[in-house]
Amino acid sequence: MRLAPLFFLPLLLQAQPMDPDFAKSVKAWTTKPEFISPLVDHLPLSTTVPSPKEILGHHIGAPKILTYYADMLKYYRALAAKSPRVRVIDIGKTDEGRESVVVVIADEATLRDIDTYRHYLAQLADPRQFTEQQAYEIIGKAKPIYHLMGGLHSGETGPAEMLMELAYRLATEDSRIVRSIRDHLIVTITPAADPDGRDRYVDWYYRYKIDETSEDDNMGGPPYWGKYIFHDDNRDINYSQLPMRNLLAWYLGWHPPIMHDLHESVPFLYTFSGQAPQEPGLDPILYGELPWFANFEMEQMTKYGMPGVWTHGYVDMWSPGYLGFMSSNHNGMLRMFETFGNGGANTMHRRIRPDTSGGGEALPGQASQGMAAREWYRPLPPYAEVDWSIRNNTNYMETGVLSGMQLAAAFPEIVLENFYKKSLHSIEAGKKEAPYGYVIPSDQPDETRIAMVVNILRLQGIEVGRALSEIKLKEGTFPARSLVIKRDQPYGRLAKILLEKQVYPDPQLRTYDDSAWTMGLMAHVKIVESADQAVLSVPTALIDRYDPAGKAITSPNVVAYVVPDQGSIRMATLRYRLKDVPVKVAEQASAAFPAGSYIFEANAFAKLKPAVESLGLTALPLDGQPTVPTHDVPLPRLAVYSTWGLTQDVGWVRYAFDYFEAPYDLIFKERAKKGNLRADYDVIVIPSQGGSGKSLVYDIAPKSKPLAYTKTDKFKFLGDYGSSDDITGGMGLEGAAEFRKFVEQGGVLITLGDASSFPDDYGIARTIESGRPSAQFYAPGPIVNAEILKQTNPIFYGYTDKMTSVRWANGPLLTVPRTDRGQILMQFPGGDTNVLSGLMRGSNEIRNRPAIVDVPVGKGKVILFATNPCYRWQNFGEFRMLFNAVLNYKNL
Ligand SMILES: [Zn+2]
């Protein structure tokens, strides 16, 4: 049998009527004949099912057209209304109230019976209830779900467009490949993973970017995508953001064995194959599957004559925090593409910069071609200079995705068998290999941070049980009600990955994101790893989630109440919720309570009781006034300063302040330049943003025209979370001088992470020098020890140990004059023994460097954090240092 002709004939000589207008249009929009494939150069005509053009008014990939989210939903709903092969399901709401949806596409019979198919996958995801023989019976009946996700990064505009055409094609086309996909797979689609950001970006595109013709007149992107964060929506390891959490909840109800995340960056199409450094805790089968698919796609597309399809040499498989990793973390398979994108729908002249990374390293004296270089993993490289259109991008991505699905449809039983085996192995690994489990002792004073950790594990589908009685293990004795995570469960591997110390495999390897994320160290929660197999048979009751019960106790002869400070971040929330109730904070510990505890008057009980109960805190009666020194806790008039160019790390701080209910003004260069900051604010926080004091001050370079970020009748999604008539130019020296005045006049300026070079660079804290580590130093977010030097400073209320774990934030290396060493509140001891998790190459360079410094200036002060005490939604153990600094601003 001659396979190849059979394979192509149905594609080339289909009896199905095709849309001649589509073929003509895409040919015209594709900038070179080799940038299209026989899989996507045609589109069926249907008399019953609406094509994208019928609903949107244009074919996908039309120049200078991007689709708003509501129109995308309109299209998918129209498709679902007319095609028995398509269904749209709602999975939740976004911050701005848009609907997150998943589109399901399958043949009619499968879709009618979709719950049965969901049930098969749920069974394979948890093989504890059946035999191997039964598993293969299920595999014989089941179909893999192949999930596709576009629009996670709003500036990467092509995938969300392409997916609409793909959905139509999958619903209508009768070619051999598409029929096979429909017969053997269930395809699900996230149309845009960040719906809020999609609309904001499309507005910005129509306002500013639609006239761009080349990289040289790039107007940049809008200040925001979604409400809080930009591309960190793909680093939200703890699923804090609503669209991310909606998707995870959907994932755990549907169990797609394959999840394919579509991005844009490098030329022309990079398909992820899971290169080193790799997470060794994931099933080795996965590391066979990834290059299997990536190589097939590369081979197919190269066969169609499409240059520039490659794999390897770009993104690694170390951090589990990328959104699509929810699938590999849960025994599925993550697929990921990067296609070449223009940040819009304009055809642009593009050059591959020779200094782009990803292989093609230049030999001495030889110019590197960067990603245009031929490599063993890039046998047909992309062109170094090219006119590129959004239709090219659509052709590449759609051909690649169809090829990936073609492979899955050719081997559905293998995909299902692997999914089953990976789930089974995860359970077996927990029985065979230490650690066998983790214990979170119940006798830790702050239950609220334990609850944060436990509820994140539960969000991830990890089973957590409460010990019914005392536990005795090799590692010690733990009280009843301690929380136990046994490893012999389907997501036992993920539990280990999240809870263990990260041992980086090779210090010479670089990684794309963080090298460490150990949850206990990040949250300052004691989590004991157990090498004792007995942990597997500890009697427990599984819990759904953990909400610590707060309590308020009163007594007849009460004269005051104390809320003991056990380190809960919710102590800050309590202060804000009871903002009209007088409170003092204990500056020292007494026999009855630690330093930092709140003392309320006896008549506060009626308000105190509901507040502590809902927050999981405790209020206790005192029968005498406390004798330790106290101070008032007035609420500061608080501002958070943001540049317009890098709002993301500010967004994480905003999210934390919003979550813990601390009100603040978000201010920009406009407010700084207006001057007299002291009249409005007591405390200003400058979150980490941008890397240097200079970029904080000068921000976005001026463009050929002002870039207004304002709401208008036409652009109603702009102007949220601040607005400006021109976001370029930064606060300048004028603004920097206002910050100096603010401090001199008695304000407290708190700088975080890399923003802590600003007070030195602009003469606000003149005695401090900020420097950078050497070029050999490499520390992608390890967790290190920090030593508290001034334990009695209010910043450390809630911290009982002298040595504490912090995330290395790549902040400046600060130097304090010898005579002012007393200003250092916390420092990094440095050295390899103080690297607790992840990689720090050159750990001696941070030896005894300040981590937090308190510098008095005029009537006020600057608190410089070389750490970032509010890093993503992750280092909860450090959050209190920031809240303490804010709430005790008068007593630092
Ligand atoms: Zn991206």
C-alpha cells in the first residue's frame, strides 16, 4: 500500500465544496508561498454551519483586524447553535465580569454522550478503584481530550484568532486528517485565557498599533492586560487569579490528557519538547512523549515546505508554575508553541536579531545568526529577514496544531494508556520511594498560613487528610489533627514537587523562570517530609478545604482583650476591618502573648468577636492591663507608586493589598510631578519594577506622539487602574525630587526589590550605595536564609526565629557605611549553606549584605528592602514584613 498518496489525496481532491473567497484571500495575505500548508489553504463551505466570516464579517488572518472577546464568544455560540458537534460551557467569571468558557468539539454521538467520556477520563486519572484489565477496557471505550489554549498573553494576538477558524474547520471539514481527529479525539478550546486582557489589548491595538509597519516604530503595549498582572498569568503557580483558577477547576473536572498552550515570540514556530533542566519528579514517560509530538510536528511542517519549524533550545521543563503545566503536573502532557507574532494584525518587516538566544551561539570572531542559525534541532531555519503577516502566523499555528492532533488521533490508545500509566505510577511511586508523605503539624501557632498552603494543595486536587489521632513517625511525634499528605495518590508526584526542597541539577544550566518554590519555606509553615512508610497508613479524614475557626473568649472580670500575634497576615486585615476601634500593639512579648499582639479595650468585644471569628484569629480576655510597652496603630494614608511601563510587580502588591483589605491610592508620575506628596500620604510603597533607579524615573521612552491611556467612547477598555494623557517620559528628576521632599517632610518611603536602588541613585538615601553582583553570579529566584538583626523592630512582629527564609529577589547589593551598620534590620548571611532551595551561583557575593535597611532622612525615613516581601502570590511568609512596615510607620 502506498501510504503517502492516500494520505494527501483526500486533502487535495476533496469532493466537499470549498470557499473560493477564503482560498483567494489567504493566498493574498500569506507573504510567501512556502508559509502555507495543504492543511489550511482551503475552508469548507457549509450551508448550515456559520464560518467566522459569516459572523465576524471577515476571514481569520485578515490584515489589521483583531477580534474583541465578546465577538469571539458570539462566534463560538453561533457555531454551537448550528453545529451538533460544538458546545460552549461556562467555567466562571473574570475580575471584570467576562465569562471564561471552554468550547467542546467532537462528533455528534460523542458530544451527546460527553459525560460518559468525561467519566472514562476521570477513571483513568485515578486508577485506585480498578484492575489493570478494567483500565484497558476503559481505554478501549474512552477518547482523549486534546485541549487548546490561546490568548493567555494578550499581546500575543494570533492564537485567539486562529482557534475560531480551527473550531469551524473541525466542525465542518471532511478531510482525512480532520475526520480522524473528530473520530478519535474530543477537542476543547480556551478561546482566550485572559479575556479582560484581550479586550484591553485590542483597544490599544486599534488606538495605536494599527499604523505600525516595522519593528522600528513599535508603539509598545498598554499598561495593563488583565486587572493585576501581565505575562505572570503564566507564572501564577498558586492560581491566585480568577481566569487561572477557573481553568484549573475545569481541568480537574475534565482531565484532558493533552493541553496545548499557544504563544507568540520566536520565529517561525517553536514546538516545546521539555528540554533540560527537567523536573525529575515528573513521570519519565512524559519526557518521551514531548519530543515524540514536537518532532512529528517539525517533520510534518517541514515536509509541507514550511521553513523555521524547530524544537529544543528554548524553554526548559524546570518550574511547574506555568499555566499549561497544570496538565503535566496532573499526569497529562503539556504541549506549547511559540509562533512568530507582530503584536497585532499588521504585516511588518521583521529581522531576526543576531543576538537572540536559543542556540546559534557565535564562535569567536564570527557573527551569530541567533535563531536564524541552522542547528541540529533547527534543520530548516527561519529566514533572517522577512515580511510577516498574521495570516502567516495563523497558517503555521493551525498547521502545527492539526499535526499534533493528527498524531494524537492516530494513537489515541497510546495517549490514554500513557495518561493511565502516569497516574498509576504516581500512586506507586508514593508507595515505593521516600518521601512517602508530608506532615503539617497541627501545633503551629498560626493556622491561617497553614490554611493558605492546604487550600492551594486542595485547589490542585491533592488529597489532604487530618490525622484522627497522634502520629508517631521516624521524624517525630505529631499531634492529632495534624495534616497529612500521603504520596500514594494520583497527584502524589505533584505534592512532592511543590513541597520538597528544589535541588537544581546543574549550576551551569540556565532556566526560564524560578529555580525554587518550596511551599513551606515560602509560606513559613513547618512541613515535615517523611521517609517513614508508616505515614501511608496513618488514619486520616480527607478534608475539602481548611478554614481555621477563629474564636473570641470573654470573661466576667475582663479589662482588655488581646489578639495574640502568631504571624498571621490577617492581623493586618483585622486592623483594617476594625479601623474605628482603638487598638494598641504590644512592643514586647509577655507571658500571655508575643510581641506584635493587638490590645483592645474591654468594650470592643461586640466588634472584635465577628472580626476574629471570620479571620481565623483568636481574641482572649485579660484580667489586668498589660504591662509591656505598647503603641497606637494609626492607619497610614498609603500610596503605591507605579510606572506606566512595568505595572506587573506593582500588580502583585496591589493584589496582596486588595486581598488583605488594605486601602491605598495607586499613584503615577502625574501625581509625583504635581508635588506635595506629604500633604496626601504618610507612607508610599514603591514596588519592585524595572530593574534600575533610572528606569523607574525615566520609564517609557517618548514616542513620535503622546500615548494616552484614557477611556473614550471608542476605547472603553482603556483607562482602568489609573489613566494618563501620555504614559511616556516617566516622573523624571522633577518627580524624584518630590519623593525626596516627601521623606524630608516626614513621610515613610518603602522601596521593594530592585526599586531599592532608586533612593541611592537619586540622592534620597545618600549614605546608601547600591550595586550589582558580578557577571558570574546567577540566582533565578532561590530561597535563602536571612538573619534578623533587630528582632524588636516592628517589621518583625510575628517572626520569632532569628533566621528566616526569604526568596532571593535579585534586588541591589546594598552597602551601608560602617558607622551606620545599626540601620541594617536584616541581612543575608550568604554562602552555599544558606541557600535553602534552588540555585544561587556565587552565593558568597551576598555575604552579610543588607536585606532590609532603615535610613532616617530629614523628618522621615526610607525603608529599603533588598528582598521583595510581596513576590507574586507566593512568599506569604514575607508578606508580614511589608504590612508591619506600613501599619507601624510611626514606630519604626
Ligand atoms: Zn506568551
